Amino acid sequence: AATRQDMTYWLQELQQKRWEYCNNLDAAKRDSRTSPTPSDFSKGLVAKDNPGSILSQNASAERARNILAVETSPTDLVGEQAASQPAPVQPSAINFSLKQWSTEIKNSMSSLRKGNNENRKSVFYTTEEWELLDPTPKDLEDSMALEEKRKHLAEGSKGLTSSAFPFDFGRIPHKTRRPLKDMIGSSKNRNSNDSSPTEWCSGNGNKLVSELQLKYQSQQEELEKLKKDLLSQKELVRLLQQTVRSSQYDKYFASRLCEGVPKEKLELLHQKDEQILGLNNQLEKLNLEKDSLQQEVKNLKCKVGELNEQLGMLMETIQAKDEVIMKLSRQLSECEDNTSSQGGAVNTSMATCTNKELQELDRLKDNLQGYKTQNKFLNKEILELSALRRNAEAREREWQAKYTSLEAKLCQIESKYLILLQEMKTPVCSEEQSPAREVITQLLEDALKVETSEQPEQAFFKPHLVSEYDIYGFQTVPEDDDEEKLVAKSRALDLRSLSLSENREISTGVKWENYLASTMNREMMRSVELKNLIRSGIPHEHRSKMWKWCVNLHVKKFKDSTVPGYFQTLLQNALEKQNPASKQIELDLLRTLPNNKHYSSPTSEGIQKLRNVLLAFSWRNPDIGYCQGLNRLVAIALLYLEQEDAFWCLVTIVEVFMPRDYYTKTLLGSQVDQRVFKDLMSEKLPRLHAHFEQYKVDYTLITFNWFLVVFVDSVVSDILFKIWDSFLYEGPKVIFRFALALFKYKEEEILKLQDSMSIFKYLRYFTRTILDARKLTGIAFGDLNPFPLRQIRNRRTYHLEKVRLELTELEAIREDFLRERDTCVEKRDLISDDEEDS
């Protein structure tokens, strides 16, 4: 800070920011791991579920702060405004004299002519300490010559009003011009309160003036050149017109008057015509000379007026100089009178002492005012720190009480389990119900008890309650089966425990905030840093923005070739015209994600959006139309994207990521991927592959749905959306990675199973038991490396040919069978049950 006032202003602003920050911190949720930042990009179905933070403040402390507030405003620019200003240039003392004026004019004119762009400031000191020098005749001649040159330059620039030197007398209008002594008087009045120099112009102004004048001069030269060309063209046209008129005239006389006219008369006529033309030419030249002379007279009159103005200014300058000389002479005479008197020295010393005492008194008053302000500021600081300390103590007492109550509840549960273990150790064999059964029943009832408003203490004793739906809208606990409900509740508590134990979640959120802040003013690009961030998982508040960016990255070539409103046009066509896929779409809407609140009923918000996207896609791609599985892909996309973005997300998956015929009736591409996955299993997990081969377990019956709908309804929601984060950025290779990682995660448990039925039964539900997303991601992107995409493409090509060959053979066998049935009499009588019913 340059001054104490600016320093106080900075301190009060910092104090206010700290108070706001601490109040926001107190009002934030106690169990939140990170401070939620509002996002402008959450546009899907789950966006409205984001809770907002509610601020609360200490009213009494706020009133006291207002009473003790020290309102200080900065004396100069501070903060961002000060940072955006150019570096100040220290002014140098310039004596106010005609000699310095001429020197300044010379510098300004040279900078204008040469295009000098130096940052230069001309400053006047308007204090009493002026040095008035009588100019020599040579200096006067130089100044007059410079004034003439400046006038010519002003005429050439056609009234350009900017100048590098502020006292441009020739450009001041006569009506607005003030006498020089008035200027001097006003400068003295201004400097009686402020003795700092007044800056008249800046270097940036000089630079702008120079550039504008150079540009204007070049345009003037070009204009003069064009005028000359225009005059020459006009002269040429005039000569041609005269030639045409003379030729027509000759032709007329030759045709009409030649007959019977003597030759001497014709020659006389020709001579007269030539004389007329010559006189016309002379008349035009005289008119041009007259116009030029009139213009010259006007210019001379303007010069005379300017010279009169200059003469008036010089007279005013001389008059002001005379007045200053007379004033200095009076001061000199007064000083001589004072020195001649004997008591002059005593009076001077007394005046000096009085001035010193007054200065000392002013300094003491300033110090007193400063100490008062400092005392007030420190009192406010003490008050704020006390309030913050009380808030911290209150939070500590609250946490201590919560900890004590939880510890008490834990002791109660431990005692119940000890009783249960004791009873199980020495069971009572009787027909009557044993105490152990009562304890087990009670424990089950406590575990399945639904928290209600009638039991507020339950919310206090259970800090991590299991809500009915997770943040994505999926149902966490089923409503019907009590046993399944207990398992789901245990799984939800395990997920909560994992999320609480992962301290690196905060650092991941900070990394995302830093990355998005670094790309605020530039477009995001593919990079290794971004890929690693996406593999670690996109935060909930940024997922809408990143998914939309990933989709646009892959379908940019499609969107560029479409007209505006393409999605709405497709949707309108699908709604107005009959579509073969519409019936099947309607049947599958409520069967898409029945365990998600956004699609659970016909009136849910997501059902209509899902219908619109599927109908629009069926109209865009009639070859596929609608395939079971597309509804689930769109439903997941709609949780974070709007309808049109979800439509382009489906286009990305079907037409960009997946091979051709992946979602057609034959599902040819899906069959090929299952064979490629078998090859990767034998290479990456040979023990598990051999175990499946030994017991003849076809695990592709389970993995087929993984590939078709990208793990929807196969894994828990937290893992599902992290898989989709990487899938939308990297493509279908991610599906192979995570499919192998799921088997790798549970490899040892599967190897312990020794019969095909138990293995197949375990494969149907084992993915729902995998809860650690960080461990699964580490296996997928770490343990399974290297994982080249070229290998997957080559194997897809190889297996595609094999599957096509097999389909061709099956089609040939079918045709042979039909041909043989039609030709053979015995087989012709064999008809199927369907044909018999028809």
C-alpha cells in the first residue's frame, strides 16, 4: 500500500473476506467431504438433486461489527484496477518559460513527423518557483518558424485536434481561448492545495496521435492522387467530346452544303470553327485560373486570421510576463525593506518557529487520528476472533457430544452381540423359544427399522443413514424382500464406508477444479493429463459438462453436416408419421430402469425425454430402428445430458464406437466381440479361462449384456458412471478392460467353485458385490497393460469373417432343408405346431 489509508482499506477488505469465509464454513454441511461448487453445466435429470449451501451468520456479532466498522476508501486505484494500469513515469521538473515551450514544441513536432512512439509525458510545475527568461531575438524567430511549420502540418492533417504538446495555441478557437494570466491564476489556485505536478499528456496519447496523423497523411496523399487522375480523365473525355462534335459538324456540312458551295467558303467555315474551339479552350483555362486564384485568396485570408490570432497570443504572453516581472519586483523591494530594518531577522526567526510548532501540532493530530483508527480496527479484530473462537468451541462440543453418544450406542450393540454369542455357546434345547432367538429377532428388527419422525433419536445415533435413493436416482433398498433388503442395506453401508475412507477424493476434486480453471479461456484438447483425470472419475458437479464435451468431440463431423434444428426435425417426423419401431419403444419405456425414480412411472420426467430420443434415432437410422438395449443407453445419458445431447450420445455409441451390425437384428458385431473377449480371457487370465473350460461354463451368456448396454444394471451405480466416464472419452476398448477387470477382481473366489451350476449362479450376481471402484480402476488400467487397440481390431476382423462364414453355412443348410421338404412327399406332410395353429 502506498499510504496508510490504502493500508487500512486493504486490512478492512481482508477482514471482511475472512468473516464471510468463516460464516460460510460454519454453515456448510458437517458431513460433506468437499465444499460443493455450483456448476452451470449440470443439465440432466440428476442436476436438480444437487443440494445448495445455506449461509447463516451470527446476528449479534454482525451488529457489533457494523458499530465498530472502519469505513475507509482508497486514495488511488487498488487491486485489479491498479494492476491493469501502465507503469507510472516519474515527471521531471520543467521551467515555465518561452524557451522551454519552444523546446517542447520541437520535441513534439519531431515525434509526430518521425513516428516516434516513445512513452513520454510533458509535465508543468505551476508553483511560484517559475523561471521567466527574456527570450532572445533568435529564440523568437525560431518559435515563429516552428509556429508556421505547425500551421502547415495542421492544414495537411485537415483539423486533427490531437497534439503531443498541450499548449497548442494555434488550435484553440478564438471564442474559447482564455488570456494567459487567467491560466496562470487558475494554475496557482489549483496548486495551493496540491503541489504535485499536473500531467498534461501521456506517452500513449503521443503514440496514438502519431499513428493517426501518419495514417491520415497517407490517405490525403492517396486522395490527391485520385483527384489528379479524375481531372486527367475528365480532360480526356472533354477532348473526345469536342472531336466527336467537330466530326459530326463536318459530316453535316459535307452532306448538306457541299453541293454548289464554293471551296473558299468551306475553308472559311473550317477556320471559324477552329477559332470557336480555341476560344472555348481559353475560356475554360481562364475559369480554372479564376477558381485557383479564389482558393488562394481564401487561404491567404485564413493565414491572415491565424497570424492575427498568433499576434494576440504573443501580446497576451508579453502582458503576462510584464505582470509577473512587476510582482517579482515588488517582492524584491519588500525583501530589501525587511533586511534594512533591524528587527527583520527576529521576525523571520519567530515566523520560522511558529511554522515549526504548527507543523508539529499537525503531525501530532494526524498521529492521534491514526491511533484512534488503529484502536477501533483492533477492537473489531478482537471481536471477530472471539466470535470465531466461540464458534469453534461450539463445533467441538457438538462433535464431542456426538462422539460420546455414538460410543454409547456402540457399547449397547456390543453388549447385545456378547449376549448372543454366550447363548449360542450354551444353547438351550427345548421347545420353547430360546433367548437367543429373541435377541436375533430384535437385532434384525433394529437393522430393518425405517427411520421415522417419531424416532428423532435414531437420526442422532445413526450418522450415516441409508437413503431410499442414491444421487443418481437409483433405489438403494428394495421394498419387498426383507432378506434382500438387509443385504442391500449392508451393501449401501459398505459403499458409504468406502467413500468416507477414501481421503484422495478431495485431492481428485481439487485437481479437477484446477484443470477446469486452467481451461477457462481456451478450448479443451485431448491430453494425457485429461485422460488420467477422467480415468480417476469425473466429479458429479462437472460430469454434465465433460460428457457433453466428449460427445461433441466424437460427433463433430456429423453435426457439422446437419442443418440447425436437426433433432427437432427428426422428432417431428417421428411423431407425425407412423414408425414401425414406435410400438416396441412404448413397450420398453417402463421396463428400462424401473429401479430409478426418473423412469419408474409413466408420469416420471425421464419417460417423455426417453421416448423423444429413441423416436428421433429410429427415424435417423432406419436400418437399426430400435433394438432392445438402446433404451438403457439413452436412459443413462439423460441423467446428465439434455435430450439433444443424449441423442448425439446414442449416435456416438452406435455409429462411431461400436462396429457395424452391433445393434441390428442379427447382432453380428456383438457376437464377434464375445469371441474377441474369449481370446483376451485366455491371454490375460489363463487360469480362470481354463477353469471355465474345464467345467464347460459359457460365460459369454453373462458378458453379452455387459457389452450390449455398457454394464447398465450389472454393476453398482458408482462404478457404472466411472466406467461411462472413460468409455465416452476413450471408446469401446474400455468395455474390454473393465470386463476383464471384473473377472480379475473375483478370480480367486471363482476358482474355489468346483461345479458348473455354482459357477454360473455366482457369475449372475458377483458384479453387484464389487464395491471398490478405485481398486477395479487400478486393475483395468494398470494390471491389464499392455492393451493395444490394434490387437482388438485385428481379432475383430478375423472373427467377423468366421462368423459370416458360419452364418452362410447355416443359411445354406436351411435352404437345403426347405428344398428337400418341398420335394419329398413324406416330409411335406410334416408341419410345425405354429403352421398347424395357423
